[in-house]
Amino acid sequence: MNTLLASLEFIKAPAPGNNKELGDVGSVVSKTLEQVRQRGDDAVREYSRTFDKFSGQALEVTLPERLAALAALDAQTRADTEFAIARVTAFAKAQLGTMRRLKLKSLKAFT
């Protein structure tokens, strides 16, 4: 196997699923999703406080709030952000074009 191929496989390999503060990421995600299914917005607010240190009540940024935040950006920051968005979008589209469709008869091999 050549070095480039080995490095590509390494890049595509998933990162270890453990977080120093939270523990096993899979368990945290499963618990979080279950709590959101059961408790809805109350669970979302709780996890927002835990993960994001956000203590507000609103779960959605309104259109006027988004427009105000956009208007408050200086011109260079907005230009830089739009440039970055365009580059990431172009890369994602190019990467998607290299992928093949995958059909599986069963997902048992992955469980």
C-alpha cells in the first residue's frame, strides 16, 4: 500500500469515541436523543446548558435576530465568511461527486 493511500485511509477513519469530560460519545448521544424524544424542549434546554453553557429560553434564533447579527458584521468578516462558505460548499460537492451509491441487503454486519 502506498503512503498516500495509507494516509487517506487514516483521514477517513473515525476518531476515537471517547471524551474526557463526557465519557463514551455513543452513550452520551444515545442518552441525549432518548431524553429529547421523551422530554422535548425541556431536554434540549438542559443539554444546551450542559454542552453549550447557554442559559436562555429561546431555542430558535429569529429572522430579525439573524439579520441584525449579519448587519453587525464588519465588511471584511462577512466577505471572509462568505468566501469560506463557498470553498467548503465547493469541496463538499466535489467530494460527493467521487462517491458511489451503496446498496446493502442488510445492515446486520454493522450492528
